[in-house]
Amino acid sequence: MGKVDSPTSYVAAKRLRTMAFRWIACSFAVACFAFGLSVQAAPKDLTLWRMCVRNTDTTATNLCMLETGQVAGQETRAMVDKGKWRKFAQQFSMLFAPKYHSAADTLGMSGFNLGFDYTMTAVSKGDHWNDALEGVERFADLDPYGDKSRTADSMMSTFQFAVRKGLPYSFDIGFDASYFLHSKMFYFGMNLKYAVLEDFHEYSPDVALRLNYGQLFGSTDLDMRQFGWDLVISKSFPAAGVVEVTPYTGYAFLVSFLRPGVLNPSFDALLDSPLLKLPDRDEIIHRWYGGLKLIVATFHIAPEVQVSSVEAYAMSFNIGAEF
């Protein structure tokens, strides 16, 4: 005869499932509330016209230096600060890079996973972020009444809601939506995972390969698309009879394609100001990540850390349900 669950374990599992769904519902409600507040002000929307070389002449009409050989009054272009633009492009790409919160094993053909993530990405402070964000007053050195003390945050926060579905033959497919807090920008992505090794041997780890694609929405200044792959290794262990502990680690390769528009660097639309055309950038980012997934019944939590080849790293926390 098959094993029959006791009434006590059944009630406990039902309570855990209820708790998991309540956590997800509350987190989603908090994210929606935060989005509603941030859309009004949007201090972290992009203002990429500031990525120009500043004009230190306080008597000049234009706040940006003009390209060599051009004069004001004609169709002129501002000089691009390429170093500042490159550094921002790298760290902004890292901000929306995929967060995984999953081990190498797959869900199975009938498996389903819902998760909610909060991520803090640490970036290096400097003019590449100060000039890029709407809510930071810039060119204060040219304005005697400007606030020279305001700078961009060194921690950028994102929320992500993710769904994964198990498929036959050791495949998983996933979809996610990320929101950059205090902005109007969203990032939608999808991924496909294949478990190369899964439950092969009692002592051998699981190994999986994953492909991902994502695109940025909500910015009039920038179009960004990302392609990548990662290799993840994990091993599950039972603990205390009720918890499944799964440490995991992996390497991720990401290519980010950033395509900015033509920008007009002017505080006054009536002035004949120069155009700023930022060059396209294709950024390659190497990332190493690790995390710990804890599963109790259908409820799971998973902290994760990512370090990268650019001056940024991410710390994230996931809660969700798997059934």
C-alpha cells in the first residue's frame, strides 16, 4: 500500500501554501503601490542629453561644448563625453540583467513556479549616473543658485515578477517583468532552460544551460535589448526532514545592445540648441552568481548575489511558490 499523509502534515502543508500565496499577493500589492507613486515624479527616468562635454564658459548660451568646426546658429552637434556614456551603458545594462533564483533541476512537465524578487544593484557613483537621471540637478556649477550637493544613489532598486513552467524532456520556460523603482521603465524577458544533467547520480550535481532575451520599455531616450546564456550547477540536500536546501552557482554571459535617440541638450526649447547624438553601444558583460534556495512544502525563498566584469554587483531576494 502507498504511504498516506497524516492529517497533521496535510494541514501544515495547506497552511504553508496559503502563506506563500499571501506573501506573493502582498509583495505584488506593494510593488503596484510603489509604481503608482513613482510614475508621478519619475526621478529616475533618463535624461541622456546631459552626456555631453560641459561648456565651462559661464557666458556661453549652450551648456554643452560644440563639435570642432561648428558654430552656433547652424545645425550643430554637441560633443559627446564618450567615457561617461560608456560607463553608464555598462552599469545600466547590469541593472536589468536577468536574476535567476533557480537551481539547475527542472520543474517537471506539470510543474509551475511563481516568484517575486527585490534586487539592489550597487553602482559606482559619478557623473555618469548624475547626468543620466531626471531627479538629479546637474550643471549646478554653472548656476549659482543650483544645489551642488545632490547626487544619484549608489544603490538602484528593481522589482521582478517571474513565472516558470516545466516542459517535457528536462526543459523549463520562464517569463519575467522587472520594474526600475522611481521610474517609468519596465523590462520584459523570457528564458529557456535545459537540464544537461539531472538526478544522474545520488552524489552528482545537476547541471543546466539557459538562454535568455529581454527588452526595455518606457524610455523615450533609449532602446535596449539583451541576449545571453548561463551555465548553472546545483545540488539539493534535505534538512531537518522538512526543508530542502539547494545551493547553486553559475556563470552568465550577456550582450546588451543600447540604441539611444537624437537628444536636444537645452533647458529652453526656444533656443537654437545643438543636437546630441550618442553612439550606439554593444556591451559584453560577464557575471558570476550564487544563491541558496530553501523549499518548505510549496513555499520557497532564495537569496542571490551577482558580481560582474563592470563596476556593479547585485544582491536580490526571492519569495514564491512552487507546485
